[in-house]
Amino acid sequence: MKAIQVVSPKNIKIIQQEKPSVDSRNNVLVKMTAAGICGSDGTIYHGTNAIVTYPRIIGHEMVGVVEETAVSAKNLKPGDRVIINQVVSCGHCYPCKKGRNNVCDNLKVRGVHIDGGFREYIAVPESDCYLLPGCISDQDAVMIEPATIAIQACTRARLADDDMLLILGYGALGSSVLRIARLLTNHIIVACRTDEKLENARKNGALHTINVNKEDLTEKVYEYTEGHGATVSIDAANSGNSLPDLLKATGNAGRVMVLGLTSNHFQVSPSLITAKELDVRGSRLQNQMFTKAIRMVQEGTLDLKGSVSHTFPFTKVQEAFDFIDSHDPSIRKVVLTFEDGAGLPPETV
């Protein structure tokens, strides 16, 4: 079978490897149909991810069809459509005992520490597979994983209806955060560098928008929050001076959420945190949020249609990454497809 491997930074290849088989642990064989290219996949490709090891088959937004199950699999059968959990935890360490498997001491993330889903087949434990409802296509279902990241971030931020939220960055992650956050609060500010994306943010629930290339972020946030500053800020950009900027734009007693895992270094004055008694919290991956996200899709409270802007056959992965690196303003989410006719096609390239 074919697989996509980042051999070293900026060196991505399609390799041949043996098709996996099921065993007592990895008791479900999934044929991939669609997989999303995440921002963290980009950091692995560019060599700025602080935790990846090379060479690595990347990809953690994984949707497919069950092809085979071992005897030990009790709930899934061939033909079931599933999305695969990217988190592999030990279940025995301190974080796991505290119900925080996403930061397990022995954490392995598919596509980062161990090989991921950019391949034609993957064998995984049945417990890591979640049935997809028929109301969502394979390609749109890729967005369930980013939705779980957003649910995790909003949960960690304790986002409530009286909060004034600032989302910095409006790519795939920022748009996922907005999609979840608007269910919790109406006062949302989105800041990014592109007018087209900001227009989309307003259409999707942002009360105010800020073009950081043209406007001062802190000044506009304080204007839009009646002089207080954001009560919750979420860094969905993870670039440049995004963290120091959010510390300045967040008001007294606020919460600042950090989601990125790049190797960027920031200079931060402790006084920015102490003087306002800010809570600066990391939010990593997701902690058993797939069931919640899928239930929201089924109930109609989470609409993921239209999130995918472009698709590429997985054999054209280099073209896909080159296109993402072009920073075309039309890009929202890029998905690799593994077979013709998988899901309902969005705009394609």
C-alpha cells in the first residue's frame, strides 16, 4: 500500500509499505477515505514542530471504512464508517488517573510520535474508532477532529455566556473554535490578517473583527469590550508574537488559552500575567470529546458542511502542501481523498 511520509523537514514522499493486518490489540482494519491536513502537519513538514520524530507518516484527522475486524472486536463490522482517535494513552499514569488522557505521561499521538493516517490502510483498536452518522460525508467528517480540539479549548477556558471572547487566527482551527464558541457566548471578536476570512467570521457569528495588518489588536479589543479587555483569549494563530499580544489584549481576571506546539520562542514579561492575575492555560488535543462532537452533529447543533474548501488526491500531497504554503485567502480546510467518490465533494483543485 501507499503511504505519505515526511522523511525530514520539507522532504515528503509517497512510500510503499506492507498493508497492516489485525491482531489482538489493533483489532480493526480501516481503509482510509479522507484525511485533513492540519496546521500541525504543516509544522512537521516545515520542521518547526517541537515534538515530532522523523521519518513520520503524518495525519491525525482520519476518516475511513472498516474493512476487517478481529474476533475480539465486538461493536464494529466491515462497512462501518468511522473516525479515528489520534490520542494513544497508557491509562496508568498520574494524568490518566485524573481523567486527562490527552496529556498522558506516555502519550503517543498518531501522525506525530507514531505513524498516522496518511496511508491507504491503518489498523487500530476498536476503542479508538467512533461510528459516523449517515448525515455527514466523509470529507466533512474530517472536521469532527478539529471540532473536538475546539470543544476541549472552550471547556478548558470555562467559556460562559457572559464572556467576551477573542479568537486570534481564523484558519481551520480558528473557524472550529468560533463554531463551538458561538454556542456558548454571543460576544466574540475574531482577529486575523485577511479581510475575506474576517467577512466569513462575521457571517458565522463573530460580533466584531480585527484585521491585525491594518489595526492595533489591543486597542481594538479594548474598544470592543468597553475598556475591559477580552475575558477569554484563544490563540488559534500560534505565530509571531501571538501569545504576548493576547496577554496584553486580555483584561483583569481573564483566561488565555495556548493551543500551539511549534518551537517558536516568545519574550513574555511576568507582569503581563501577574498584574491582571491572568490564567494562562494550555489546551492539548482533546480528552474524550469525539462522542460529544458526533452527538452535536446528529442533533444539528454542530454543522460542519462547507468547512472543507479544497481537496486533493493523496498522491498529490506535495501539491496540497505547496498550495497551503501559498496562503491563498480561499483556503479554509484542505483534505486528502483516498478513493474516487468518497463523501460529497466540496470545491476541488
